[in-house]
Amino acid sequence: MSRGIKASRGMRMIGFCFALVGFTVHGGISSAEEGRMPIGVSVQKNIRVVYQIKDDDWKGGIGRGLYYLQKLVGTYDSLAIAEGDRSIHAVFHDSAGYWMLTDKSYDRFKGSKAGNPNKHVIEELVKRGVSIELCAQTMKSQGWNVEDILPDVKIVVGAYPRIIDLQMQGYAYIRF
């Protein structure tokens, strides 16, 4: 076999391996997406994010801000970015504040008997290193006390001072 044929086979094998790796890493790409690989992230350490979640919008049976926060954490996990390399804070206030209520307080607030559908997502996010925070001013305006709030939720003096403080520490800001 000539050197040219061996080199050609070798190049095809290398190309096949790269294609296989790309298919595996990206979970299969449809024919419409071929050649359009997603842009990755270059920062893999010291990631700082603050979410402001104030609107009472829903997606997938949970609060929309929680839904997308869960997706962000999942994406970082899939990129093998460790919890220690990221700091994520979610500051809740205004119309979304009631998402932080215990089942009993949630049912009283909403006039329901189903409990808080956000509770399990909040517990999961806290276990995955996310700081879930509720504005004390929202609590005061609604007449809630500490016993009304889920145990993993931290109370902050005010949503805006907290968000400003985190931004001044270099946190990227996302609003919902």
C-alpha cells in the first residue's frame, strides 16, 4: 500500500473520530444544525451571577425565574464547572416573593390546598450551591414572618441593596 493511501485513510479516520466526538459531546445534531456547533464558555472559574426575580410568571409548572435558574445550573453542570467555581444568587421580591412560602403559608396566600409547587426546585437548587434569597421588605409588605418562609431561603434587608452589592462585587446581572 502506498504512503498516500495510508495517509488518506489516516486522515479519514481522524475526521471520523472528530465527528464522533462532536456527536457525543453535543448529544446528536440534526441535519439542519450540521456545521453549526454551539459556542462554548471561556470562563470556567470564579463565575458570579445574580438573578433578580420579581415577576410572577410561570413555565413548566414552576416559577419562570426558577425554571431558567435550574437550566443555568444544569448547563454549568454539563460543562463540568464545579459548584466551587461558581457563585449564583437568586434574589426574590415583589410579585414572585410568595414562591418562597412554606406549603401552609402558600396555600393560605393563594387560597389553595396543593402546597408550593416551587418548594422542591428551591431545595434542589440550594443543594446544588445556589443562594436563594428573599427581600425582607416584601415579607413586611405581605405580613409574612420567618415561619412562613421555606427553611433554606435566606432573608436579605432589601432586594435592590442586595443586587447592587452583588453587582459591585462583580456579579453578572440577570432579571426575571
